[in-house]
Amino acid sequence: MPLPDFIRAMPTLDIPFPDDVVSANAVRSEAGLVVFFTFHKDLDLPAHAHKAQWGTVIEGQIALTIDGTTRTYRPGDSYSIPSGAVHAVKVPAGTVVVDVFEEPDRYPLR
């Protein structure tokens, strides 16, 4: 199920992936950044760390590894990544997630 037009009309982000791989629409405040990610192609994001992140799977699934432990999340599942935790993710095409980042400037708006 594609995201509604009003969400896809929200600002896009300058993320380090091509638009044909993943699209990202965002809401930013001084308290954080809410991002609606739609994955058009499979994506393997290597291990990295940043401030806290919380998310939920809307459609599809993700395999999220946090501090060496991997768990698969499916629609309706939520995850929480503590600030500074090393994590990596494998996301198949067709997945839609909502992520909330503690850092309001995690990704710049386009």
C-alpha cells in the first residue's frame, strides 16, 4: 500500500541513497525528525551508530541487527535503537517504515 499523497507531498530528505532505491518524506521539529521511508529496491545498510531512533514497520519487513543481535520486524512491530548503539539493517523492496530520530538534523531537507 503506497503512502497517502499528503505524506508523499511532505519534504524529501537528502539521504545517501538514490531515489529509485528509497524515498523519504519527513516532518521535522526542534525535538526530532519523523521520516516515512519507502524502499523501492533491496537495501543493506552497514553497521553505524547515531543518537536514539524509534521505528515501526508499516509494510514488508526489516532484519535489524543491534549490538550483534538480529531480529526480524514485520508490520505492526516497533523497534527502539538506543543512542550510540551500533546497528545495521537489511530491507527488502516494498517495505515501508516510519522512523523517528532524536536528531532533528539527522538528514537535511531537500
